[in-house]
Amino acid sequence: MPARTLAGAAVTAVLLAGCAGTQAAQPGPGGSDSRYIPGSGDSQIIKPADRRPGPRAEGTTLDGKPLKLTDLSGKITVVNFWASWCAPCRAEAPALEKAYTDHKADGVEFVGVDIKDSQEPAKAFARSFSVTYPSLFDPDGQVTLAFRDVPPNAVPSTLILDRHGRVAVRVIGSTTYSKLTPLLNKIVAEK
């Protein structure tokens, strides 16, 4: 089996585990220096000194437009990994959209990464939940593989990149507005 197919199968297995509800806490990229937020589930803030550069991920959006994360440098970027077939993704979609609209004025961008999905169901999901931020279409997991240094580990998962494009927060599993907003506000407050 080609290496690319094996890598895609590995990404699929890990991500499906999250949607199936078997989310396990993983040590963070910052190791013991990373700080878990009490009461935030599997959320993790990574200290600035321990942050790694985010990937140079790029692809095509569900609308057929090219998008590079590097085009968003200088802005805080929330990257949410989702799929139309994932029930927890449906549950968190309204909270993500509200967080996006509430933080746009703060220079915060949101980008979805639609994983292992078909394009028509993905577009229907975005319409159904009135998602106004762009989503990269990632049917073969190649965009997701760009995040291998700080893997999302489950669908859904959310990463927050700081203004320097470094991974500052990782949320494994679904999130809510009340969980995501304090994490986002902390990164927005950084100068």
C-alpha cells in the first residue's frame, strides 16, 4: 500500500475515534509546560515560549476558492476540523458561528477543515448551519496531515493559531461558545 494511502488511513482512524466518542486526553505539544484549563474538557493552552509554528496548510474551499493559512498571518485564526457525518460537529456548529461573528472585529478569522467527506453533504451542512466562514475541503486528509506536529486527534477538534501563526490552543472534541470564548479571549489579549 502506498505511504500516502497508509497516512490517510491513519488520519482517518484517529479522527473517527473522536467522533465515535472515544476521546482520550493526549499530551500536548508543549509537554508538561502546556497548561490545561480546568473545566474546559480537553482544552489546552500552550505557553508562547512552547508554541510551534503552525503548518503551511492550503487547499480549496467548499466554494472552490484557494485558501492558504499563511494568507491569514498577523490574525488570530481558529481552525475547526469537522465533517457533515459527525453528530458532535452539528452540535458545535452554531457556537462556532456565533464565536466567529462576535470576534471578527477583533481581527479573528475562522477556517473550517472538512475531513473525509463528500462535497455536496459538506455544502449542505454549511448551508444548514449558516456557516459564513470558509472551509477547506479535505476529502483525502492531506490538509489535516499538514497539522501532524499538533494533530487535531479527533473530529471535531479546534486549534487556535496566534498572530504569529503558532498553535496556541488545542481543543479535542466538540466545544461550546462558553468554552471557546475564554480561550479565544486569552489569545486575543496577547500582544
